Amino acid sequence: MKPPVTPTNPPAKRVLLKDITIPHLPSPYYHFEYQPDSLVTRIDFASGFFIYDVVNTGKNVGELRNNVFVNHDTLRYVYDNTGRVDMIKFINDDNIVIRHVRFTYNGTAISKVEWDHKTTNGFFTDRIVTLAFYPDGNVKTITDHRPAHDAEPAHTNVKSFEQYDDKVNVDDFSLLHDGIHDHLFLLQGFRLQRNNPKRETFVADGANFYQVDYSYTYNTDGTPSSKIGQLLYTGGPDAGKWFETHSFFSYY
């Protein structure tokens, strides 16, 4: 009897992120569950602030259904004729579309994401994110513009990322998430970061605000187990002050 043949290039292990824990924030801050084929089936944000059941259509995300007591919004993915996600519709309990997220591409890379919300006069665009990338597919800048509305002036903030490592990134989905102010959605068909940046800078309305230098510890498969940031305020009333940030990652 011949011994089994070992493939010369065995398939890469799927990275199944379980939790991201950030001290002093609800814990875990992000939690994921999966079905046997590694597709996400459930997402918990901020220890139950939002809990999404994920409905998959084949290998694509079809819907995210928020099932917390005070919110039952459905996030429905719409794909173009090439299979790329074109839009996400936010639909409330009354089956009314209350928000859209629209995606624009430059070739295979995502270049712009726009959010709008329903008003009495139609839909108003309240957030526009434009992205620029390094040749290796890691995001270089994220420009986040909030148009003026209801006496609130316009704001434009820019995050820049430098000095990427060659390890596995698992938290790039959070770069588009507006925390407790808006729904989380899964990136589908594109990535913002393949690797992990060692430096992030933030400019608010044209003025330098902070710089973070990150260091990582890694598991044997190249995934991060922790991220430590040294955040230095470079402008504003706290210029010159610094503090340390921590994120911890666990996996199935």
C-alpha cells in the first residue's frame, strides 16, 4: 500500500478571527462566529450593542440582520453584473430603505464609499470616504469628508498609513466603521489592508492632530496576537501629550 501523497502546496489555513478586545471599551469589541465552511454567521459589536445574523448567498454576504431589542435593521447587499458589491441598503423594521452605502472602484481596488440617509426631502449624502493605495494593495490614505448639514459645518479628516509589515492583517474592516454612530458591515470582495501598518497619522480639517506608532506580536501563522500603539498628539490643546493603546486578537 502506497503512503498518501502530501501536496507540495497545501491550501493556506483560513484565518478565523474570534475576538478583538480593546481595554476600556465594551468587551469583546468585535466578536465573530462562523459556519463550517468558514463563512461568517454572526457578528457582535461592543458586547451586544449591535448583534448581526449574517445571511450568506453562496460565498457572498446577502444580508446582515441586526437582532438587538431596540433595532432590527437589515443591511442588504446589492452586487453589480461583475459580482462586485455595488451598494448596501439599510432597511428598517417597516421595510423602508433609510440609508445606502455606495461603492466605487478603480480597476479592482475600492476608491470611494458614500453614505446617505433618508430625509423628508429625499436622501442626503452625509459621508464620503476616498481611498488611495500603495502598489502592494495596502491603503495609503483614507480621506473622510462630512458635508455641511443642518448648521453643522463640513469636516474633512485624513488618515495616512506607513511602514507596513509583511504579516497578516485581520482588522481592516474597522477602518470604515463609524463606531456606535453607524452600522458595521463586512468588506466583500476587496481589502483595505493586507498587512499591518507601523505608523498612522491623523489630520483634522487640515491641522495635524495625532501620530501613532504601532508594534505587534504575532502568532506562528503570521496573524497578530496584540497591537500596541504609542499615540502622540501633534496638534490641538493636548499637543505633546501621549498615551498607549492596546488591542488583543484571538482566533478559532
